Amino acid sequence: MTFRQFAYRNVVRNRRIYAAFFMASAFSVMVFFLYSMLLFHPAMNEGFVQEIATSGMITAEFVLFIFTLFFLFYSMRAFLQARTKEFGILLLIGMARRQLQRLIFLETMLIGGVAIVAGTFLGFVFSKFFLMIVKELIQVPKLPLYFTWHPFVLTVGCFASLFIIISLLAPMFIRTGEVYDLLQGEAAEQDAYSTSKWRAFAGIAMLVLTYVMAVYATHTYVIRVIFMLPAAAVIGTYFFFSDSLPYLIQLLRTRKRIYWRPFWLLSLSEGVVRLKENARMFFIVTMVSTLAFMSVGLLASLTSFANQYREINPLGLVYKSYPGNVLEQIHVRELTDELNEKKIDYNLVEFQVLEQKSSFTDMSVSIVRLSSINALGYTFGYPAVDIEDGNALFLPQSESSYHQLKDRTVNTSLEKSGLDIEISGAYSHQLFPPNAIGANAIILTDADFERVLIGEGGSDSSLFRYYAFNIADWQETKNVGRALHEDELQSILLGGESGTLFSFGNPGLNYSIIRTTFSLLLFLGLMLAAVLFLAAGSFVYFRLYTTLDRDRRQFDVLRRMGITDNELKKIVNRQLLPQFFIPWGVAFVHSAFAFLALQVIWDALAEISIVKELTLVLGGFAVLQISYFYLIRWRYLSHIRTPE
């Protein structure tokens, strides 16, 4: 047998242990290749959305490469430490340490080479399906399958260099020392594990404090602690697995009523051992899983914003003209001509917005006339409202502001015109985007509006004119007003924003860009989360199968003592359930409280609820985890029942 054949047979013999590691590595290569296919696609060279897609690909590939590097480092370290007894035997029978390093290099490169080939092949096989999905997301005319050497070279080059680095550094992961220490295997490290009482309480206290701060967070408070909370959660999680959980199980072992029950003695005793052995692994699985949940949850919340964008931007087009704008009518006519040319139905309502100072707040207030509000409301199908002279209504900017103002009554005087009014209640529908008319806006009757207009300083009180285009199918307007938008940008560049006499908004175009961008980012995030999820699962899978021989011997003894097959399943369940679901359970709790803080931020920005999307995210991951558990339990039981 040659040295290379020996390395090959080592890999084949340990294929069960390397299976999850190989699958996660190959999947990482496949995802990286798919991103590369989109990155080098000829159709991605122009257009704003295409630029976003390209930037997303580059960022995703960088994140994927960095995470894969970390994943390989940790996995190879764990694999090699689990094989220390094997390495001790090889050194005992005369293998030189340089030969051992060469053996590890060959084994690592063999696994890496096969993973690169398999991942690249699968990536090319699924690239057509991938491009079809991306085509629908970014709404390009065509995104055909193509063949070029660039994605292959980038993928193979990046991952080949990555595996070479890991292969060269892998021998550093083996404990140095005498052959006797290597022959002890993992048993030599078991005495090093200890539980600290103060760290046990510190871990729980830090997690509880983090959760409480997330629950009672306000939008200004969240911004202040946004960097402190993750650090506290990370430290608390590490203490929780290294000390808190073992300490709690030790307390349970002192309770004879609990401990001396059928199967609990075996489960708790073995649970303490596994927690001490796998504390670092549980911590890493929790952090990786939390990162996966949070990345998908954050992107799903952005998608929620895109879905609710229509509700907070009810108009199809908006044009605002300030005093002195001589091109006002020309711009409005250009917009109406474009809409007529594209045969897009619309309703146009013009608003004259006045500005006065309120004696009640000593602040400026924007004023619109009632007939204009009723005219625009009619186009939406809202009933007309009626108020009497001397009275006014608040014009809320959002649903939450409506609930704050609907029962409020204010008596004030408009100082320039000297008009005394009573503002009672609020208009019950949202007609404008937030702050489109002004932060403080009221509705006056037409008669009162004219009094303000012709009153003292009335001729100078016109703040701006607002043209509201109500368009039912507002996504058709994404190509309307492009020239006007370019004129606005040019005016800003030449004279600064203060010198711009008009502003133009196209919510249909904005929605198209936002929805496309966020959907693409969510799709990329899901693929990255899948890599993280598989990597986290491979950690658990590896630790489970490295102790398979020891577990088989333990259960063989129990079978000889008369344990039944159903009882064996109960013991296995009580040993496997904590290993699978405690890390993911903690990650779920971390993510849930993080999402509470994220909801506070969204409430402050756009008053958007992300509960539905985040429930779907966490529910989907829960289904995947349960399925993965039953698959691994089935394979584990079959190996336990099969004697060597």
C-alpha cells in the first residue's frame, strides 16, 4: 500500500464522520459558483438594479468565503483532535511527524478536491434554475444560461487556495507532546473541564439582562445599545453552555426524586458529560444559527417594508412646486402627456398649501382646503367629510398619528391672518406619503382657507403647490417622469437642494426598485442561511458520530441487561434532543428578542409590522430542524443497533 492509498483509505474509512462536513463544503462551493455565474453574466453590466445585484453577489461571495474559512478551520481542528489516538498509534509504530503532516495534508486536499468538483458540477447543473429565479426577481428581459471560464476559475481558485491553507495549517491543531498523551485521545481533555459557579450565574444574568433590554427598548435607546447587546449576548451564551447548563444539571442530580427515576439517571449523567465535552460546539452552533435566523429575518423585514410600501405611499405620482417655479405648468403637462401616451388612467388633484404660525404651539402649520381633500378622497372611494367655518381637522401623517389626534381638540389662532379656529379630530384616511404636506398639517373649510389666503400676509403665505396623481395600477408608472427626475437631479447638483424650485416623486419606480432589491437580497440571504444551517448541523453530526463507538458499547451493555427496543429509543431521545434543540432553542430565543428590538426600529422609521414575516422565518427553520433531527436519529439508531 502506498502512502497516498493509505490517506485515501483513511478518508473512506471515516466517511461517516466526514459526510456532513463534505456536504456542507460542497454546498458552499455550489452557492459560491452560482453567485459567480450571476456576477459574470453579460446581462448584469448596466442598469441600477443590475448594479445592486452585482454588489449583492460580491458581498455574498465575500461573506460566504470568510464563513467557509472559519467553518473549515473549526471543523478540521475538531476532526483532528478526535483522531489523536489514531495519530498516537501511527507515531508509536514509527511514523515520523513530517509524514503525519503529509498524511493530514493529503487527506484534507482529497476531501477538499472532491468537494470543489462536486460543488462546481452541481452549481453548473442548477445554474439555469438559479438564473430563472433571479430573472424574475430583478425583472430583466432575459437572463440566459451562458458558458465562460470566469466562474469556474474564480470558484476553483478561491476554494483550492482555501483548502491548501487549511491543509498546511491543519497539523497545528494536533496537540503536541508525548505519544502517551495522544493515545489517551479525548479522555485526556475531560479532566480539564470544570464548572464555575460565578460564571454559571453570570451567564444567566447576562442573557436575562440582554432580553429585558431588548423588550423595553425604544427607538432612541436601541440605537445606543445596538453594539452592546450582541457582545453581552455572545459572552452570556458562552457562559451558559460552559457553566450554567452543567451547573443546573448538577443541581438536578442532587434531587433524588428527579434523578432516581427510570432513564433519568442515565440521561442526566450522560448529559453532563456531553455538555462539558461539547460546550464550545454548542456555543458555535448557537451563534451560527442565530446569525442565519437574523440574516433571513432582517431581509424578510425589508421585504415586509416593500410589501407595505403601497399603504404608506398611496399616490402614483407626486409633484411639488415652490414659489417662483416658472416651469410648473410645463412639468405638469409633460407628466399628463406621458400618462395619456401610455394609456394609464389617473386622477389629478391640485393642492395649494399655505403656511401659518399657530399660537398654540408657536410653530408653523401647513394648511389645505377641504374641497381638495374631498376631491382626492373621492378618487380613492372615501366618503366626503364636512366641517363648519371656524373649525378644522388634523391631517395625520400615519395611522399611529391618526390614533393620537382623532380625539384631540385644540383652540388656536393663525397669527398672520388672525383667524381663530378649533381643531377637533382628524381625517381618518391616509392620502399622502408621510410628511408630504408637512409635519403639522390641518384642513380648513374653503371659506376659512380664502380668509387665510387674503388676510394679512396672505399673498406671501403660499408654501407650495402639490399635484397628487392617483393611479390605480401605480406600478405602470415606473417609467414615467424620467426626464423630470433627471432635471431635478441636475438642479440639485448645480444649485444645491435649497435652490431647487420643484420636487418630483415616483412611488411606482421606487417600489419597483425596493421590491426587486429586497427580494433579491432575501433570496441571496436564504442561500447563505442554508449554508450556515448545514454548517451548524454538521458540527452536531460530527460530535455525535465521533462518540458512536463509545455509545455503541454502552448500549450493548444495556441490551445485555435486558433493555427493550422502546426503552432504547427513550434513552436515545433524551440524549439527542438536548444536543439538537438546546443550541437551536437558545438561537431562537436570541433571534426572537433581537426581532423585538428590530420591530421598534421599524416602528420609528415606517410604522411597519414584521411579525408575519419573522414568524414564517422562524417557523420554517423549526420545521427544517425537526426534519433534520428525525433523519439523524434514524441513522443513529440504525448504527447503534448494528454491532461492529
